[in-house]
Amino acid sequence: MARVEMQPITETSNFIGRVQAIDRVDAVARVTAFLDKVEFADGAEVKQGDVLYRLERGPFEADLAAKQAIVQQFDAQLENANIQLERAQKLLQTQSGAQATVDTAQATQRSLQAQLAGAKANVQQSQINLDYTVISSPIAGKLGRTAVTPGNVVTPSSGTLVTVVSQDPMYVLFPVAVRTLIALRERYVPLGGFKAIVIRLGLPDGRIYDQPGKLDFVDNAAQASTDTVMVRAVVPNPPLKISAPGGRPVRELIDTQFVSVFLEGAKPVEFMAVPRAAILADQRSDFVYVVDAQNKVERRDVKLGQSTPTIAAVEQGLKVGELVIVDGLQRVRPGVVVQASPATPAPPTPEPSR
């Protein structure tokens, strides 16, 4: 027999999740041009701002120079128009001046100002197009395979040239049934909410990932078809000590892979505990055999909580200090008198107060 005792047990819940990169960007061309050079190796990791592709620059440089020449032309014409307006305004103060001449000079000046502003905007657009001939990575992450090679023409309609996914940390998304989510909320909110939960991942080969994560998001709606809510965790994904050919870093988690997700309490919680071997079950419920003060066997239905392979946590049905039968259960029936001693000593009886 074993005595019912309070024992610390780490609560765990198991789900199936999928790894997701926090940032994911599809690099595309913004202008139409021949591809001159690919500046990366497939599968390499890059930093934000690293150059990925270089497009042919000659036509865009020529277009920019032509637009800059137009700006200079209008600038010179505007300078002359300012001189003509100033001269007409001075002549207006004499008998030889005419208001019509001043009005014409002002109109010419304003027209040239507008044309100069338009020419400068064209220069800015040409400079933007020239800058688009260099395609850089907007994020730090790992590259996939390039979809184009040098010598091909790329256009904005060419689609994705290469995909970049961030590496560290990673998201892990997993669906949780609404009923289970309510139970988790009731369990962990009094203990600190998200801070009271540690995320552990089970990898496809059965190993437990050595980097713990934390919850950071619960979706605001349930899936109508499954009555589940999407929950998200953030998990570190540092480089491993090994490296791929070319010295490229290798990381454990890969974007979109499946993993097992274990929600563990950050601190063990004390439960009434009995050996797992003492737990029996039938169609009605889980139950144990308890020995009362007269050494008679009594069936006791119990409600189990989070348990381990060797220890069963009991939420309802037992009291601390009671004796449960662990061995010889096949020969035990309710009402039978047994002779046995507890496997664990009874707690000391407190002295009566005086």
C-alpha cells in the first residue's frame, strides 16, 4: 500500500505545431532589365541590406543623365525669365513700361517654374529606377534557390526571384481546442499567465529541443470547422556547432516543419499523488482501492490531473494520508479486510493545543 501525499508535479500538455519564420520576404524585380549578376549562393544566410542581384544599369544611367540635362535646360530658362521679369517691373515705374509686359513676364516665369519642378520629379523617378537595378535583402535570414540566372530578362511580372526567411527566433503555431484552452487558462492565469508556461519542442526524430520557448499570442477567433484557437510561441533557433558545406550555419528549426509542442508549467504544482500502479479504470471512471481505519477495502472514484509515468496526480476523490492499495489488485474486492502496512510513514499527528 501507499499513502496519499502532496507531491510537486510539473504539468504538461501536448500539441502538434508547425514552425513558421517570423519574417518572410519574396524578392522581386521592380524594373525590367537584363540580370547581370547573382551575388549569393543558394541556401546562404544574409544580413539586412546585403546585395542579392545586380541588373543592367546602362539604360537607366543614360535615362537619368537625359532627365538631368532637361532640368539644367529649364533652370537656365527660368534664370533668364527672372531677369526679364525684374527688368519689366523696373520699366513699369517709368513712362516706357507697360503692365502687359510685366504680366507676360510673370506668366513665363511661373510656367518655367512648373516645368522645372516636373523635370526634377522625372530625375527623381529615374534615380529610383536606377536604384532598383540593385536588389538587396530587406531582412536578415536564409535564402532559398534563385529562380533566375544571369543573362535573363527580369520584369515586375517575373514573380519571386528568391525567398528570404528569418532564422532566429522562430514562431511555432499550434491549434488548441477551445475546451482545452479554457482549462489551461484556469490553470495558469492564477500562476502568472504566459509567464507561468514554458514551451518545449519535440523534434521529428524524437529528441527534445534544448531551447525552451514562451507563448506570445492567442488568436482572437476560433476555427469554425474544428472549434480550435491558434496559439503561437516564440522559440530561439541559434546556429548549431556543425556547419554545412561552405561554412554555412545549420539551425535545428526549419520554416514550416512539424514539431510536437509541450506546454510545461514554469514551476511544479503540488498535487495529491499516488503511484500510477494504484490507478484502475472501468466504464464508469478511474478509481483506486482505499483501506479504511478498520482495514476494510473501499472503492473510491477519482479525478486525475497531470500525471507522470510513475506518479498519478489526483484532483478529487482522495484525502492526504489515506492508504491506497498498489499490489495484488486482482485479488481485492470492496468490503474485504486486509492486513498490510503503508509503504510510506504516516504524517506525525499534531499535538493538541493547550
